[in-house]
Amino acid sequence: MLLKKKFAGNGSISLNEYKKNAEAFICNCIQKGNNNIKKTNGGLLWWQPWNNLQYVTTATFVIASYADTLSATKNYLQCTSGNVKPWELITFVKSQVDYILGKNPKKMSYMVGFGTNYPQKVHHRGASIVSIKKDKTPVRCQEGFTLWFNKNAPNPNVIDGAIVGGPDINDYYNDTRGNFQQGEAATANTAPLVGVLARLAAIS
């Protein structure tokens, strides 16, 4: 009741309006809306060249969560192109997760450390500089660049579980340390996927 009063008064957006906008977003993600989100040829949702996967993982978290809400209320999603059942939303979510984990044209996992083919030169300072446990030589600020950043070798530290920015619109990924748009790992990429993987694990 408090939420309804807070959002519905004095020209503010009502909760129903939030629901309408959220459902329109989901319909656009699953390609059944009025303004569908772009997809790569390989099937990945596409928003922008810089760190696209942060949007993909967040969108899948939203869709999976809403699918459970629909299931609990014995309802379905009404999109412009037809009605969508909760299990269909989960199937779409799984398709995006499968792509991220290696079911894509490059057969590359964009989760570092998962599978045998994943980014080796992640744009991440802690991953790209050798551990003090292996080499106690101090690394000064500039030496992080001169000795390690431009080194043509895999990162000495594997940051298991990190999600990088991901491929471009053509499903291509350039695994070089300087390619921060595609190769930078971020908590914004990984955090939503944790919830999604937990949800998918419940049905496996």
C-alpha cells in the first residue's frame, strides 16, 4: 500500500505502468515485442559494443525472475506477437546462458575458467600481473604496463567465474589484453548470472 501511494501520486508512474514497461522489455528481448532487441547471428542479445554481456546477464535475470512470478500466479506473458508461457521464458534464458558458456559460433566460453576455450588475456590488472607468491619482485605502477600489459602471453592468474564483455555484433571476439571493450571483466557481468544459474540448476 505504501509503495502504491509513493509511486502513483502527483503524476508519478504507477506500479501498473512499471509492470507494463517491464513486460514490454521482456517481450522485446524474446523477439515478440514492438521494438525487439537486436541479436547476433549466433543468437546473443545485442545492445552495444562495450561490455554487452552485462546487459545480457541482467536481462536474463529479469526474465527468469518474472517467469517464476508468472508460474506462481498461474499466468502468462502477453506480447504483441502472442502469449508466452513461463517455461518458454526459461527456455530463452537458457539459450542465452548456453551461448555465454560456449554454444556459439566461436565455441568460446565467455566465463573465464569454464571449459577448455575461454579468454586468456582478460583486461584485468590482478589477472595479468604475476602473483607475489611466484615472484616477489615489486611491480611499480608503470611496470604493470611495460612488463605485463603488453606481454603476448596468457594471463598468469585465471580469474575463475569472471564474465568478460563478450563478442561483437558478428559473434567475433578478439582475445587481446588491450581490448577492454570485449575483454574487461566486471561484477556487473557476473553477479546477475549467479542468480540465473541457480534458477536453471533447479530444473536440471
